[in-house]
Amino acid sequence: MKILDNYIAKTVISGTLMVLLVLGALLAFVDFVSEMDDVGKGEYSMLEAALFVLLSLPKRLYELFPTAVLIGSLLSLGTLAGNSELTVMRAAGISIMRIVFSVLKAGFILLVCVALIGELVLPNSERAAQTLRAKDLKQNISLGGGGGFWARDGQRFLYVSHVYPGMNLGKVNVYELADNNKLKSVTHAESAQHKDNRWTLNNVQRTDFSNNHVESFKVESEVWQKLLNPDLFKVVSVEPDNMSALDLYQYSRYLRDNALDSSSYELAFWIKIFTPISSLVMLLIALPFIFGSQRSSGAGNRMLVGLLLGIGFYLLNRTVNHLGQVYQISPFISASAPMIFVAMASFYALRKVE
């Protein structure tokens, strides 16, 4: 059985990688063409545009992975069916469920690959891509609507106008409350830089409030050992779907600890967890068509079926995700329900085929 498992794994993985390569190259070309509109602005040349597209490629591959698994498995396993290899396996006494088990073992390898891309490669490459583009276009990296970012850390509220490459901040306002929630102090700084595990604030103006008087003073620069965790700025400078599961978990916990809305980040966390598992679901979707009426169909028909099923699963998944946010359904349920439904339907179809 080990030989059978290795043969099926090699077939499924090679088919998936082939489809992923073709789709990735196609989207990379489209992205590069779309970047031509900005070439010539600032220091943004064709070389920088190509590098930006290259750094953005892991995100594209991560998004394409489930669809590539579906189309790749339909093509590769369809080839086995067309060559009567699956018929020979079944004639040798190997059940459909045993073949399914071998396919899922290959899917587990693909699951590990997409999880590593999502956790280790995608967040870093996407930050590097956006920073490169912003720097060459002479733009700042804006966090949040209106070009600003608000954060809360206990009794301290922080507003940052902009975040520039190299952890350099634009205008910074810090509002600190006393234990009775009365305003304790307000600090304004023209800019701030993070270096050697401390923050340096420039052109600082602070106003301290007490029961008896108000005191204001200005200094050219001031060193703060703690302003806000610099990792937080790395997290919020990218969209939730570009963050690792670990970053999403930490930021969601930060929001909950400070009584802030964390639902969108919790949903993104669970989507990040279930996206690698969806590669297994894509294999389950493909199998009933391989053992059923599609076993004698051509590669074109199988690719069409794969695209339609992939688009259908994507739309179902997104619809349930958004409905979950609208109706305040548990993020875990919103992220897992489409996958569980499709997996159960696929198992039922496999039982009918068998």
C-alpha cells in the first residue's frame, strides 16, 4: 500500500503544482501590467514594479491554493481514471475509501505547505511589498480611515497620523486617563522613532492636569521606554487576511483586553486556520466526479468542472463569512460551516458512487 500511497501522492501533488504555476504566472503578469500605470512616479521603475509583483506572489499563491488543488486533482486523478488505472486498483481489491485515504494523505502534505506559506512567508513578503511600493512612490503607509490610527493600552489612548518605513511615526497624540477616568495628561509630538527598544519623541508638548492647576511645557525631544508595542504597528499596517494566525490571535486578544471590537480579526483568524484544511475539502469535492460520470471526460471538461466548483465554494464561503459578521454569529462557526457542509456532501456522494 505504501507504493500506492506514494504514487497517488506524487500524481496529485504534481498536478496541483502545475496548475498553481500556471495560474500564479497568469496573475503575476496581470498584476505587473496593472502596475505600469504607476511606473515613472517617484522612484518607481519597472524593476521596482517587478520586485513588488514578486513579493506579492506568495499572497496570490495562498489565495489560489484551494482552487489549484481542486483543478490539479481533477486533472491528475482524471488522467488515472482515463488510463483505467483506478479501475485496475479497484479490480485488485482496493476499495474507493482506501483510494480516498491515499488521496487525503497527499492532501495533508499540501495542507502543510499552504500553512507554512500563510504563516511564515505571506505576512513578511506582503509587508515588504507594500513598504517597497510606498517608499518608491514617495508615499506614507496609512493605517486606518482618514490616514490615522487609534490604539488603546489600558488607560492610555494613542493616535498616530501615519507610519513611515523603518518604524518612523508621523504626528503622535497620547491621552492618558487617571484611575477615575479623568484626563490626566495630553502629549503631542511632531514625530517619533523606534530604536534600541525605546521611542524617541520629537518636538514634544505636554499638558498635565490636576485638581488644582494645569501645567504645560515643551521639550525638543523625549525618550519613552514604552509608547506602544512596535509589533502592533506591524500588525495593523496590513489587512487582516495578510496577517499570520499568530498575529491575528495576539491582536484579537489585545482588542478584547481593551474592550474593543475584535470580531473581524477573530473571523480572519479562523479563516486562516481553516484555509489550509480547505485543500483537503477540495480533494473531497473532486473525488465523486472522478469515480462518477466524469471519469471518461476530457481534461477540458474536468477543468471547467473544477473552476465552477472552486468559484462556487469561494462564493459560498465568503457569503457565510459576511452573513456571520452581519448577524453576529460565532467567527468559528462562520469560518467552518461552509467547509463542513461541503465535506459532508462530498462524503455522501462518495458513498453513493461506492
